[in-house]
Amino acid sequence: MKTSVIFTTYNSPQWLEKVLWGFSVQTVKEFEIVIADDGSGVETRELIDRMREELSVPLHHVWHDDDGFQKCQIMNKAIIAAQGEYLIFTDGDCIPREDFVEQHLKYSGRNNYLSGGYFKLPMNVSQAITRDDIISQRAFDVNWLLSMGLKKTHKTLKLTARGKWADFLNWISPARPTWNGHSASCYKEFALAVNGFEERMQYGGQDCEFGDRLRNLGLIPKRIRYSAVCVHLDHKRGYITKEMLQNSYDVRAETKRTKKIKATLGIDQHLQNQEISP
């Protein structure tokens, strides 16, 4: 099964480089990476060109002009460009553990979408992680993270659980298996069937709203938050406004109320305008 990993980035080349190092050591090698670039400058483009030489998997760069926070737009363009039958979604600030792709493929099912997990890192640890820490997987070792200043909580179970123990934690977890931007996956045909992400939304629940429509389509969410794990690098969110959040809340409420399946403003407009070839 051909697989595409899709994630967004925006003018964060240092974080993006760390994420790509994470994908360079995956236990599964048969996948492509599609970077959905929401208008980054030349530094990001130069990094991606350089990383193509370091990675053993195909690396594609889908870009559009900077027009504020337009994640849904660039994600839809990336979905169209993806050549995989199966799509794994994460983020440009999330370093995947070495088995990230393997776990998504292991648990994939025709009638499901998968909801994975992440572990948030503070800024000091995010900045301290090096290429060697990622290649060696120290960046996922709880003892090493604690030595770097991480505060220990029960959430470190996401990093230590494996095999049947992880399966058990997935089963008993009270967390709802929503679609999330850091670790989620489904077949491309279903992403197309719901018309991709709703471009009337900016920041605030846009990933969950996509999952709402997958549910309305008939997919059953499956929780793998202790199996498919990434570490989330810290960053500021200065682009968020009260109006943006309210609009996103209203759109999602409409989707829930009407049990909508297809986005009002989604992938189909890009196909009709022939902005990007499928």
C-alpha cells in the first residue's frame, strides 16, 4: 500500500529540520513526504532542497503565497498532490518516533480513521534536541528528557508504552479519538469523499471538524494515542484571534448540527480551477 505522510510548516526551518530527521529513521521505508507549506520564505525552501539529499524517501514541497493562517487551504492542495493510497497526517513541529509510520499502517483499517498521540515538550528541551538525539531516539527516552529539565508526569506513559501495554492503554483511555493535527490517518479516498478540510475555517478545531465529517461519512475512529507517538516542539501562536476562533467554532457547530459530510469550501474548488494536478 503506497503511503503519504502530510504535514504543514510555516517559517520554522529549525523545527522542520528536526521533524525530517525523525522521518529519516523510520522503521518503514516505503512512504513519501508531502510538506504543505503555508507561505514560508526562501530559508524553508533551501532546507527542503538540502534535505532531499539526506532522505531516502521522496520529499515533495507544496507551497502557496502567504495569506495569513490558511492551513486548510494548503492541506487540501497537499492531499491532491499526495500519491499515496493511505494518508498519515502530522505537523511540522512534531518529531515522529521511529515506529510512527509503522504503527499507523499496522492499525489502519478500511472502516476506520486513526487518532494518535503526542507529547508536549517545553521550549528549553525543544531547542536542545539535536540531530543525534533524534537519530539515536534519545529524544523519546524519558530519563534523558528528565535530565534535560522535563518535569515528570503521568503523560510520559505515551513515550514508554509499547506492544500489548500500549494496546491496553489505548483501550482504557478516556480521551475521545478525535482527528488531530499531530497524528492521524485515513485512506485518501475518504479524505476526498468529505471534500478535504473546510477552508472557511482557520485556527480552532479545523482538524476535529474534518474528523466530524469522516464520522458522518461512516468511518469509526480508533484510538492509538499510546502507539503512534511524536514529541511536540514548543512554539508561539501569535496568529490566533478571537474572531478566528469564533468563526471556527460556528462552522464546526454547523457540521455537528447538520451532520454534514462534504466541506462547503474544500478540495473540489482546487480541482475545478486546476491549481494543482491530482
